Amino acid sequence: MKQKLLQAMFAALLCVNANAQINSGSNGSDGAFNPASSIVINMADHPNGIYQYSSVTISNGVTVSFTPNANNTPVFWLVQSNVVINGKVDLSGQSLNNAQGGLGGPGGGAGGNGGSGSYPIASSGLGAGGGSPGYNINPSNYVCAGQASFGTMGNQSGPSGPTNQFQYFQAAPGSVYGNNFLIPLLGGSGGGGYSSSGGGGGGGAILIAANGSINITGVISANGGNGYISSYGNTYGNGGGGSGGAIRLVAPIISGSGAQIYANGGAGFCGVGYNSYYQYWQANYNSAGNGRIRFDTYQNNFSGYTSDAFTQGSQFIIIPSAGQLPQLTVTSVGGVVISASPTGVLSTPDAVLSAQQNNPIPVVVSCANLPLNTQITVSVRPANGAAVSATGYNNTGTLSSSTATISITIPRGGGQIYATAATSN
């Protein structure tokens, strides 16, 4: 199916390449966006995240940031003419200093909560690449929270610390997800929580599509947030870093020098390393995975900096219409029907299973626009402990609508469940 999709995209490019034009789809209803000073855009009045501008100019010294809407959508700037960014556009996830997980940027997942105070159970970061929660093996052995992943995988530290005192290990990072085209547009994921420390929020996601040109001499940032690090004597608690988000630029010409486009993973911490110069043990930092950056253009004159993972092409689908892309939906777990709009929040679970129900438990996944007999993976990320997964196939139905039923051994207690599919290259 993926090969067919790519061929269809190439055929569409042949049709438009003769005139080298791009239609962003903007009707200009939001007017010209030219803030005179730094501004926080409250996205509540744009529940789908789509802004229809006639032009965009972000002046030097001006920072544009966002308050996500209730649907936590990415940001879509559709522009009739040109985009000039000399200032800063910031969609970074939240770094924090307490046990509550940091908020993601628009479209990004929140960090997991720590396991103390008003958050008694440490939780995983939200998002497909969310970091696992940390926990104590015993008073002298600690499993640090896992780092989030997105375009690249988050770091994982090995055991560290003086063996005669305490040892640190680290939970596995989240999974790499998404694709180079950034279709659909996805944000970063949150780092795991641990002890009294919340995880950093995942970087947000933005698409800027212009009929004219995009010129950048300033900054676009969709970095992941840092996990909180607390210290009690010579023991540490830490939250995992949130992964970087997504930045996609679409225009006939993309240019700019001295610009910086970031989608870096946030910092986390696991264990200690010995500082031989000062002769003491100190915090050992590592980072979450980077996000994704994509340019779709006929002419790339951009000479600034872009962080990994960066790709470039000429794919001019702006926002795919409903039904164009494959979709997976977990519709029931152990016979309990899941809401069409699940929250994924442990405090208000989308499904509650009887304690009498025996493992393995059937999970039904509804598939759209996915070839029959595609391998489907169902994963469960429990609030405590390692994630588990099981695979099966969508062998019932048709290409447009099929079903997979996969049996999986689900750990007791709360957790998050999601499905993924792998198609041929």
C-alpha cells in the first residue's frame, strides 16, 4: 500500500511541476499575522488548529508561543503569500520543577507524573514514544524513568554509581514512530515520571505552508522539555526528557541564513558519574530522542541549522483529507467497548476490566485503508513495570475496513494501550 501511495504522490507532482506552484489551501480569513510584540496564541478558538493567513511576518525580537486547544492539535499555518520569520516561533514542551508531568507543546504528549505527593503512582509519558516510569528495586537500586522517542530513539544509560553504595539502571526509552513525510503531522512524546519527579513534555508540531516563499533568519523551536531532577543526599529522583516535536515547511522556495530550526529531545538524568577532578559523584545526564523536520519545496536556499532528523523532498499534500491515510483504532479490550474519543488518562480510564478476567485478554483493533494481513502490534504500557506487546493480523474485512483481534497478557493495574502497524517499504 505504501508503494502505491508514493506512486500516486509522484504522479501528482508531475502535474504541478510545470508551473512550480503550490496551493496552501488558505482562504486568508485570519488576515495578515504580524504581531508587534511577543504573543501567546490561545488556540481555543481554532479547535482544529488551522489558521488561514494572508501573510505571516514575525519581526526580530518577537516570540510567538502557544496555548494548546482542548483537542491538543498541531498548529497549521496556511498562508496565501509569503512567510518571514526573523523572530522566534516556539512550540517546545514544558520543562518543570515538580512531580507533575510537563505539558507538551501543541500536538505533543505530556510527561508522566512522579510517584509522590498528590501523584502516588509514577506514570509513563503520553504519546506513541512516551518514556516508561521509573521505580525503586530496593533502597540501594533505582530504575530511572525512560526517555521519550520520536524521530530518533532516546538514550538509555547503563548501570552506574559506586557498587558499594547504590546502583542506577534506566527503563527503556519509548519507540521511534511517525514517518519522514510528517503526514499525518504528529508531535513529540512525554518522558516518564519517577519518584518526586515528573517527565518533560513532548515538543509540539507545526506545519507552515505558503503559496509564496518562506524565509527564516530567526528560530523555530519544537524541543522536548527537560525532566525534573531532585536530590536527597546522595540519592536522586528524575523524570525522563520529552522528545522533540515536528516542523514541516512547504513552499516553492525556502530560504534563510543564520536561522536555527530545532526539534531536540529534552534532558533527563540517570545515575551518577565520578568527577575525578573534583573527586565526587555527580549527576549523569542524557537526552530524549529528537523529533522530525521536513522541507517540501522546489528550491531550497536555506543555509541555516536544522537538528536531526531532517529530510527534504517535494511532497505537496498539505493536509490529507479524512480517509486518505491508514487508521488504527482500539475498539474494545476484554469485551469492554472503548469510547470513540479515548482520553488516555489513568485517573479517568477509558476501560475498566474485572479483576476476575483471566489473561490473555482479547483486544480488537479496527483498521481503515490498510491491506489485509498486515501485521498489527498491540502494546500495553503499565503505570509500573515494563511494557508488553503482542502481534496479530487484520484478516477480517476489506482494504477500506478490517479488524484484527489480538490476545495479550495485560499486567494488573492501570496503563495505556495502543496499536501500531508496519507496512512494506
